[in-house]
Amino acid sequence: MLNGLKIRELRNMKGYTTLDVSNFTQISKSYIEELERGTKHNPSFMKVVLLADALGVKVDELVVRE
């Protein structure tokens, strides 16, 4: 499962808005906001890769292990 709080934390650390990340990844701003709030839980692997690249981290850093 994706860690939405980690996405928000990393995005804020970089000084990015959700619109910035949306522009970098071509993932809609509203979808990113839903991921951060935890209302979306299982995005495609490609979306996770795009988010990780935009935030400058490895995919593992965005995933919660259960």
C-alpha cells in the first residue's frame, strides 16, 4: 500500500505543490490529493514510479509494508 503521508511530507520538503507534482508526473492533482489523504490506496505501479521519480526517492520509500 502507498504511504500518502510520506508523499505529502516529501512534497512539502521539496517545496512542491500538488499541482507541481501533477505537472511532473501527468497524474491529476485530485488523484495525488486523494493519495495523500489516504482515500486512494493502490495506484498502479507506474504511478508509484512516476511519483517516486518526481520526489527524488526510491519506490520503496513510498510503500507501506504490512
